[in-house]
Amino acid sequence: MKLSRTASSRHETKRIPTRRTQPAAEDLEGRLLLYSTLAPTAWTYSDRITFSFMPDGTNIGGLSSSLFSTMNAIAPTATWQNQIEQAAALWQSYANLNLALVPDNGAPFGTPGNQQDDPRFGDIRIGAAPLGSGVLAETFLPPPTNGGTAAGDIVFNSQITFGINGGVDLETVAAHEFGHALGLGESTDPNAIMYGSYDGLKDNLSADDIAGIQSLYGAPQFDQFNSNGHHTSLFTPANITSYVDPVYGQAILKSLDITASNQSEWFTVTAPAMTTGTLTVNVQSTNLSSLAPMVTIYERTTTFTNLASISAPSQYGTTLTATVPATAGETFYIVVRAAGEYGAIGGYGLELNFGTDYQAPVSPPPTVVAQQPDQGGGPPTNALLAGPSNGLRGPTFSQHFHSRTTTPNTWNLPPDAVLARIGTYSGWADRMLAPNFTPNTPTPAFGPAPVAPGTGSDPTAPAIPIAHATPTLSGGLATPAVDRAISAWIGLGTIDLGSSNPTDTHRKTH
Ligand SMILES: [Zn+2]
């Protein structure tokens, strides 16, 4: 059955107007932490992990990405992109990491290049392709499991009609996939964004999600001015006059951070002798993070006078520019805070310009990591039998983020199902969609797909015996037969390649 708009609206959940952006002081002691991590998968430089939207036509394993045409059919580009950016901001708000939106030049998915900070596109590239029945999206695991540009990439199922704040909620799915892209596995906590099955709109991380992401990256960290709680009020501003170049009248402060949703970061500066009549202040999270910033400039004589105030709620990664009159010797107060109540905190840079010369944007921190070999969990000869009858079904494939159902895990593998341990199937992730893999188009958004037995898309059909294919590695790629089988299974979206063996490593999840 196709999810209609009518059906969708029935399930729509109103957003809660106030959302916490800080981990509440919840007592984690004594409760079970149900998250899982894909450790050692994590990004080398968490201070700036980039993401990008693949332009339509980007080659994803032989298919043409259709992210824009798919999502534009449900909402204006700015709207659906904002939902995905908000999902990124969620994770950034709770851990010591920044997620920054960057352009994408449309180079083929998995093309050779930097593991992190490839100049052509984001570390986490986002596209859409037909993924078959039941799958909402799939994510390639971050490095070092995937060592090249495919690491962390997210593919939405173009056969799903996503919703904005309802239906199959785009932000909820995006947040789940970002969690994978950052190194989290599925959680068994039904309240968690990382719960393996979509069961409704979730617009904030759970305590379990927060514990999981902080186990990988740590909690948000205050910057050099705000450590120990300093410079958080107008009475204790950080004096940054010494940062101003006396000739050009410019200052650049990098690696600043709004670390708490209720935090104000106060600066004071005295205009240098060369001041030519104005002070221009840039607060930049563009290209640096998903912070939605706010800036206010005061002049202090006998009282504080508000000279300028700009706020950018829900603009995740932007630059605020304010220009106010300035004379030499005049003292200003600048306060930066989070504009929105949701997903709004994170890194930024601050620029001051008392002169008239051009000032380039704040450059990002160095985060380049060259491509590395993919890492697997073991040799391909360790392919394991797995099925309901042999006890080898593990938690890794009992949880899937594949269908809107309140009764997950209803998929039953046929008794003779065979799962290939990923092992050293190096590069298979790059061949998620083999050229001769035909997706089941059109596929209903929900419910079983009407497919012929034997294709692997029918739960009653024989499984494809990929473990019997005697995989031969050639140039790091499995044989076409294995590749096809894996692709077909991935196309199902209901089977994780894996086993109950804890040493297994999965390249891709959903
Ligand atoms: Zn998942």
C-alpha cells in the first residue's frame, strides 16, 4: 500500500515548541545504555566534519542520484535541506563535533579521494536512489571501515515519499543516518533516534543517543575564552583589543564555540587609532559548523546602547554581518549566542574590521585525511550461515531502520539464508548497486513488494547463497556473482550483512 498524504497526516505528530539543546541533567546512573557504536569507526577530525548534497545525476554505483527531484516533489529545496541540516545540528549540539555544509561537484560516489576534507564534496555526501522495498535510507560507515570518499555517505530511498514534520519524517530519518555516519550503530532503546526501526517522528536525541555520541567524541567543549565559565556576561567580557591589527584594523578569532544553548560569549574591543568610521563584525558558522548564531553589538558610555542585533534562527551554518559607526578609542561590546532553541550551538569564527580593506572569511581548521584502504572484519572465508534455525542470528540484523511499523523484526530469513561476513570484501560498499541490479520499481513504500521468487526480495523465496559463491577477490572487489548477491540483498534493505560474531564489521547500515 502506498502511503498517501491522507494516511500520512493521520500519523503526523505535532512538534513540541520548546526543545532542549543541552543534555538535560538526567541521571544516567542505574539505567541501561542501549546504544551501540561501530567503533573504531569515527572521524579523525571531529572539529569539522563536512556534508554535502549530491547534485542530481551524480553516479551512485551506476544509478543517477535523484535527491533534488525526489525531495523537491515534497517541499521546496530550502525546506527539505533545512530539515537535513537541522538533523546534523542535533548531533553537533550534543557532542564535541561540528558538521558543516559544503558544496558538492557531483563526482561519482566512491570516487578516489580524501577520506576527510576532499575539496570536491563533503565528508558525508547525501544522495537518493531507488533502494527497494522497506528501506528508508542507507549509510556507509565512517572511516576507517570505509577508507575513502564513500565513508559516511547517506543514500535516501527515492521510492519513499518523505514528510516534513510528519509522515515518514525526513529529519528523523536524516538524524538516524547521520548517527550512523558518525559511528553509531542501532540502539535497542525505542526512544532513541538510533532505534533500528522507524516508529514515528523524533525531533531530539534521547539520553541514550547522547551517551552514544559522547562515547565517540566526548561532550561539547568550551573555547579558549569560555573555559571555566569566563567571559559569559557583560561584566566579564574577553578583551580582544590585542587581536586587532593596528595597520589594517582587522582581527580574526578562530575556533570559537557556543557550547551551551543558554550561553552568551562576551567580548570587548577598543577601536584602534586607524579607525576610519565603522566597525564591521562578522560572526561566521558558514563552512565551519551548523551553529545558528546571534550577535549583538553594544556601545558603553554611561549605559549600554544596543547598536546592532542580528539573529539567524534555524539557519544552520551562516554568516552574520553588522556594521556600526566607530571612532578611534571607542569601546564596543560584542556578544554572541545561539539564535535558536534547537540544534543551534557549535563552532564559529569572529572577525572585526575597523578599516575598509576586504577581509576574507574565516578559514576552516585543517582536517585533511588521505584515502586509506578499507578495513573489514576478517577474511571472506569466514562467511557464516545464518538463519532463524541455527541460532546465529545476531542483534546486528535483528534491528533495521527499514519500515514504519510498531512491530519491528518481523522479517524472517529463510532457514537456508546465508550471510557473508564482510571480512575483506574490500570495496563492496562502492558497489552497493551493481549495474545489473534491478531495483523493484515501482516499489510500494510499505508492505511486501510484488516480486518474483528467487530474487531475494520475497521473504519466502530461497536466499541467494552468497557464501557458496567462493568469492575471489580481485583488485579488492568480490566476484560479480557475490557482488550481485550482496547488491540484491542490500536492495532489500532488510538484511544487514553480518552475523552475531562481534568481530564482524559492517560497511553499510540503514
Ligand atoms: Zn540504522
